[in-house]
Amino acid sequence: MSSQAAVIVNNSLENWKVIGAGGFGQVHKARHVVWGLDVAIKLLQCDDGSSTSLHNEAEMLRRSTSSHVIKILGVYKDCPPNCSPSIQLGLVMEFMERGTLESLLDTLSLHPPWPHPLACRLAHQIALGMNFLHCLIPPLLHQDLKPNNVLLDNYLDAKLADFGLAKVSHSVSKMSKEFPGKAGGTSSYMPPEALENVSYKPIRAFDIYSYGILLWSIITGQSKPYPGE
């Protein structure tokens, strides 16, 4: 991969379609006319400092060359169709045809996949993706593992996505001084110590706890732990 991500503009894209939304903004599907394939474009809602997070995410994803981590193809910089006329930034990623693990679990809620081989395969692939990130030098924490951040391709193979909260860790026991700050993430997938201690600094055990809740979701077929709490 080149040392800098490709900058992708509107004349390379067609057939835009909104397929989701999140804390950053909308996620679109579009056709890259030169590459001849569909891509996912994760746009920033506004340039309010989130652009720093986007560039962090782009750099982290560019370092992640695992078959179980979503691949970044470039950075979008243009005025999206049917949106604000101002220039927006976004990540251009491989398009995952089967959506999220959350949508799969919701579809299978009456018939959980366990002990089907699919459940074992998903659990294994997510573990491989997490282990890959943790074995980078320096290690990379995802910090928001949950079914909605696990994407599935046409063969129902899993890849980790959404590294907006990911942090670089220089050791098992402490965060890099380059990335100070407390834990972020989704409360039902966060370890108790991260919720109780405002000065908590995430370590790899943070992701491992989240992975444990993910295993519960896969086994039970339920995408939302602690219902009613």
C-alpha cells in the first residue's frame, strides 16, 4: 500500500445511497467508476474537530492489513450529493454486502446460530481481528467492539470496523502519552472499571471484556445485552 491514502472525489463515484448513520454522520454506498466496485463512504457530520478522529481512523485502518479488519481504500473529500454544499471528509472502505453482525443476530433472534458452525467461525474471526490489532507495534486498541462494529461480507466472514475510538497502546498496562484520555465506547460492552473510574485508561483487557460480551451475543442471538437496564 502507498504511503498516503488516495483522495477520492465525486467524479470517481456514482449511484450514491444512504445505508446507515452513526456518531460521525451518514454512511453511503456508491459505485467507484474506475475501480468497478461498490464502496462504503463514512462521512463526517461536520468539520468540528472530528476530522482529527477521521484522520486517526484512516491511519489506523491503513496499518491494519488483516483479512479480519475492514480495509480502507481512500479518503473522500468533496461535496456529497443531496447533502450540504460544503466540502466534507469521509473514509472510503470496502463495501460489506451482508451488513453488520447486529443485523444478522436480529434476523436470527428466534433461532440463535449456536452451536451452528457459523457461530464458531464468527467468534474465531472476531478474535483473530482483535488479536491482530493487539499484536501491532505499538498495539492498537479498538475500544468499541460490539455487533454493530462487526461487518459481514457476502460469505458471512467477519471484519472489525469503526475505529473512531481506537487508541494506540505502548504497553499492556498503560496508554501512550501521545493519546491521553479516558475510555470511550458503548456502556453495555465496557468493563465495569471503565464505567466506575473517570481516570481509567484503556488497556487490551478492555477489548477482551467487550469480546466476552460479543460471545454472549453470538451464543444467545441477542444483539443488546442487559435488556431493560
